Amino acid sequence: MGQTLVSRLDRPCQTTLFWVILRHSKDPPVGRFGSMALPKRKHSNSRSGKRRSHNALKPKQLHACAKCGTMVVTHVICPNCGHYMGRTMVETA
């Protein structure tokens, strides 16, 4: 309680001093403020599996070409006749 206002302003607070030291140090940050976030507990196999359940490969969507009947991937010009969306896009020989 015996500190004056001037002596309090001359001395930086601990958190400011921490950031100044951290900024000018060559070592990687370690400690309360600078450490990397880490998981507290291991994720169970079922939780990992649930997360990965949408990563499975899905079969291609096929439809029959309106002009020649060949099975074609959706939203793609027919490689057999060049037909797409009711029009001939590519002339075939």
C-alpha cells in the first residue's frame, strides 16, 4: 500500500512483460499463453468412425441418354452421340 502512483507506472505489469519477452525470444512459446491447444482425452474408435462415416466413396449417378440410350454420368455430354440437355453439343462422325 506504500507505493506511489509514479512507482507503479515505472514498473510494467507481469502480463505486459511476458508478451515483451515472448516477442523478442528466439525459443518457441511455451507456457500458459503460448502453448498449442491439445485434446484433453483420446477420441474413441466409435467417435472417429462416426466422423469418417461420410468419407466413403459413393457410386456415380448414371442415367440413360435421351437420344441413344447409352448410360452416361449425369450433367455430362454423351460420349457416344454428343447429346446433352436436348441439344447436340458435339458433332460425331
